[in-house]
Amino acid sequence: MGLDREQIVELLNEKDPQVVSNLFAEAYRIKVETVGEEVYLRGLIEISNICRKNCLYCGIRSDNSAVNRYQLTKDEVLDAAKFAIDAGYGSIVIQGGERHDKAFAKDIRILIKKIKRLSRENPLGITLSLGEQPLEVYEDWFDAGAHRYLLRIETSDNQLYNMIHPSDPIHSFNSRVQALLDLKYTGYQVGTGVMIGLPFQTAEHLADDLLFFREFDIDMCGMGPYIEHSQTPMWSLRTLLLPHEERLALSLKMVALLRLMMPDINIAATTAMQTLHPEGREMAIMAGANVVMPNMTIQQVRKEYKLYENKPGIEDDAAISKSRLEHFLNEKNIPIGWNRWGDSLRFRNR
Ligand code: 5AD
Ligand code: SF4
């Protein structure tokens, strides 16, 4: 649907509940018509909270000395991958802080290969979310068998980007855009996304984010509300934020609008939505999302991977997360795409 900037801004500002619920219903209809009714699951493995970056909003930023840093062993990651295979998820996401040492790049390559070997019968899809990396590293991991990559642009506005990141060369907007271009060039299905409800962010910024996604021709999107964290510099700006309910409502509108603008991409219902409402992810599915990433990180380290506070499911293990999510989806009669990669239709059709 050819929404222009003005129409997008208007819909983001829309307060009439009837108009908003029509928007969600239309996005859901378009989703079912284009990519189908099924929701795809990706088991999320948070391999490490060690990060070289210091983003001003993030709980695991390198300057936060209150965090216990961890790194899962290869066997722990492989156990999680086995869980995903047995659970019929079809795909996993390996997520972690950004590291640039050679040992890290090599460990990831070995891990990807081991996971591929582990799932020879019915290969697991592997998505990576490990930040900005040199092109050679992206290529190396792609050659090892990863085929999707998530790297959020965070905001498509250079000025706002600079406000929420330290001003130094490793937090540069241009490098972030370049990294997304490198990922596309390498052959990955590329996912990006933004945080919604940031201090100083306007409906116009968010409309431009959606237009950026369309212009970049992304394959996947994961976006969610910004959630304040007390151990970050941006905590001091919390009085400027929208109430949680409005931030969630805005996030759901973003999902619905993106579905109308790019009907054949994969859109995730994110954990941050669930943080603001216990059924936030299910609401996102009803507004056009088609991917959920249940957390499979072992329980012992989950509490150390807090990008934001009140992250749900910290006390759960993978089995509890799994049954809870399935229960919710069953209740809403939403079918799950078991044992499938659930690749982006847009990527396949390109
Ligand atoms: N609130 C919401 N999302 C956050 N992220 C990091 N910190 C926060 C926060 N405080 C998101 C960023 C990052 C992703 C891994 O987590 O968008 O890309
Ligand atoms: Fe590191 Fe990502 Fe957090 Fe930034 S948002 S500090 S890159 S984990």
C-alpha cells in the first residue's frame, strides 16, 4: 500500500480507537493474504553480554560495571540448539554484544558449523545478531552457514542517533548504514528495526523510519518500545517519555503500518512489547507481525542479559517459555509454522 509520509504521521497520531482497530484488522488481513496466517518461531540464544559498545540506552553497555559479564560455552549453545530442534522451532537466533576480536569471529564460525552438523537431518535456520562487523567477518559467517542477520538501525535520523549514542567513531550512524549494506551485499536476509518512544522522537521520525525500511528494501523487521533502564545515562530523561501504554500502542501502530507498506516481509513481535504488556507480543501478531523469538537462554544467565528493566521471563527456563507462548497462540487460534525456516517471502521473491 502506497502510504505517503503525511498519511503515516496522521495514522501514528490517530487517537480514535475505532480507526486504530481498523488499521490493525487491515494489517492482519494483508498479512494472512500475503505471508499466511502462521507464526514462525526462532529460538533466541543470548550467547554473551560482553559488548564493546556503550549505547546510552542499553543496560549491558560496556560502562555498566554492575553487570556480571558471561559467555556461554559452545556446549551450552549446542544444548540450546538441540532444544530448538526438539521443540520444532526450525530456526534459532544467536544474539550477543558486539565484539571485534579474532577469537570471537572464529568461535562463531565454529559454532555455526557445529549447529549445522547437529541438525543435518532437518537443518536449523541460523540468524545472527552480533552487531557491526567487518565485511570479511560477515562473509565468513555467511559461508559457514548463517543466512539471516539482524542489525537495528535504532533510528533512521542521524541527529537522533547521535543523541542516543556516545560521539565517537564506533558509534557512527554512517557505519551502521554501511554495515546494513555490507550484510545485503554478502547475501544475508537482512533485518533491521528501531526503538519506539525514544526521548525527543516524533511521529515524523517514526514515519521516516518506516520509509527508510521501504527504501532500503529490508527482508525482516524487529522493532519495539524503548524501555528506560536505571543503570544507563538515558534514565535521566525518563520524564520525557510517553506512558508505557501509549508507547506500546505506538509500537503496534508501527507494526501495522509496516505490514501495509511491505506486505511480504517478516515482522517480529518483540520481547520489549511483552515487557509493557503480558500479551504485548500477541497484540503485535494481531497487528500484522508473523515472527516470535522465544527465549532459550539458560536460566542461570538470563538475568544478566537485561538491555532494559522488567524484562519478562527472567526466572523461566526454555520449556516454560515455550509452553506459555504456545498456550497464548493456541488460545487465539494462531497456527505455528513448526519445523520451518519461515524465510522472508520478500527475499525469496526478489
Ligand atoms: N529498550 C528497548 N530496547 C533496547 N535495546 C537496547 N536497549 C534497549 C532499551 N533500553 C534494543 C536495541 C538493540 C537490541 C538488541 O535491543 O534496539 O538493537
Ligand atoms: Fe552493545 Fe547492543 Fe547494548 Fe549497544 S545496544 S551496548 S551494541 S548490546
